[in-house]
Amino acid sequence: MKRSLLAAALMSAGVVAHAQSSVTLYGRLDAGIEYINGLPNNSYTGSTSRWRQESGDWGTSLWGIKGSEDLGGGNKAVFQLEGAFSTANGSFGLPGSIFDRIANVGLSNDQFGTALLGRQLQIANGDWDFDPFGQSNWSSASLVRGRNWEHTSNNISYQSPKLYGFDVFGQYGLSNSTNWNAGASGAATGRTDGLQLTYTNSLFQLRGIYDEIRDPLNGQLDNPFTASREYFVGGNLFLGRFKVQAAYTAERTSGGVVTPAGSPTAPTTADLEWGGVTWQATTAAALIAAVYHVNANNGGGNATIYTIGGTYNLSKRTLLDFQVATVRNSSSANFGLDANNEGPGGLSDGVYNENPLQGHSQTGAYAGIQHSF
């Protein structure tokens, strides 16, 4: 009898423990057809165009696992693993890394906030809440050459709960090296840090972000698009079916800028501003229009993206999307619609760079489908 009672008690304990834990598998698949002109030819002597099947124009295709365990007293253990991939060919977002976006574990409390250790999206990803196109493939990220898509390894972060509409988020990413600011032997990780303050109410939302990304080769702030300090301020205004968004971002280095191989310029600063409107025409359909502008010093030139797009929700988890965009460059600039690295376009060192010819424009359109689970 005692053995039966003991077995029943152990089984009950197992049921309670299971009920206090949760694990969720989630993901997003994005695919479509894209056309773009104004691409450079291999010799960078003229322009060409391309049709392709794309993955991630409207949002990164990804999958992940997240979970929590109730530890009692309002405390939880939490974890998240997330990786990007291509629906076009099934490849990982970062070769050799199954969880290239997020891999962390930590503790959470509704009253005191959440602390995490591990790999995360870099704090500048917080810009996307204020970008009409959500930092999609052709948006604010294009004019800072992908800086705000970065990830941070060896990271410690803290997210506060909301208090009177305010919340704070902070990150600190160690280089894990004897050089405090740079990875050993030029490893891919330099020190990162950042602080974000957000205020939200029913009418508007405001956010300020400060962050820095150190060059993994030398620990310096030597390129506005890859290793710099960023100052961001953005706002959302909620007006019924309309959402108005605007932001300003300043990228700053500390001098000693390294000129990319083959690059005609070496800017030390870049200023980016944008504005846009989303109209929720029906419960299913939304239309978006936005303008983005960047200005880089030291002859880096300036560029403007004009774009319209929209979505149509077939269900709560599946939508159709489209976007049409053009980027116009000044005579010394060569920003592309995609977030390309610096330097001239064309085939260089076996890698094709899609930057247009200096002073030339680039125009594209795509339509696709996205499903979340």
C-alpha cells in the first residue's frame, strides 16, 4: 500500500512539474519573386538587371524553440534558440551555425524583469519598431549597410518590466579575449554594448537607443557602418487606422577610419532619417509608404529611398506582401536597395557586390507570401 501511495505521489509530482513548464516551437517562412535593375555588371562598367526567387525580403525566414519553467515565488527560468535559413535553398543564415540569431538562457520575474546570458539580436534591432517596413530588405537597414541587423555573442542583457509606460533594456557583449574590445587574433566578435529607453501609451510611443559595436580586428570604432556608436531616437503615432512613424539615427566613429578595399571614400559619420505612414485599410489589408535618407561625410555622398508596399492577411498566420522601391544616389554615393557592404559593385575577390555604379539609381519590386507558426 505504501509503495502504491509513493508511486502515485511521484506521478503527481511529475504532472505538476510538467504543468509548470512550457516549450514552444515557432517559426516564419518568407518567399517571393523579386526583380531589380541598376545592378552592376561584373567589371563594374555598366548596369544590368535580375529576376530571382527570394527568401526574407519581407522578413527573415527563421525557426526557433523557446520555453520557461516556473521556479515559484514569481520566478521563471527561460531560454530561447533561434536560427535563420533560406526558403530558396534551405541553407542556414550563418554557415555552420544552426542558431545564428539567438541562443540564450536566463531568469525572469514579472516584478523585477528578465536577465539573459548568450547570443542575441544586437540592441540596434530595436529600430525596427519605428521603421514603416520593419527593417525589411529594402528599408532603413539598406542605408546603414546592414548595421542594424547585427547579432551579439557572449552577451549579458536585462529587460525591465513596464512602469508608468516606461521600460529599459540594456546589453553588454564581451569580446571573450585578452583584448577587452576585440576578439583574439581578429575573431568575429568585438565588444558591444547598448541602452534602450522606451515610453508607450495608447496614442504614441517614443524610443531612444545608444549602442556601440567594436571592430573585432582592433577594438576600434573605425567605420560608421560596421564599427561605430549609434544614437537613435524614434516615434510612433497611433491615429486609428493610421500609424505615422519617424526616426533619426547618427552613426559616429572615433577617427582612424579604415578604408574598405577598393572603396572610393572613407566616411567617418553617417546621418539617417526617415518617415512613413501605414494605413490599415481593412482588417486584412494594409498599405505603407516611406522615405529614407542618408548622408555620409568625407565624400561618402547621400542617398534617398522612396518606397511603397503592403500586406494582405489571408489568415492570422499567412499573409501576402509586396514592395516597390527605388534608391537615388548623389554623384559620389553607391548605396543599393539591399544592405550591401561598402566598396564598388560587381565581381571582386570572387564575391559579387550589388552596389550600383556611383551616382546611379537602383529600382526593384517583389511580391511574396509569408507564413508563421
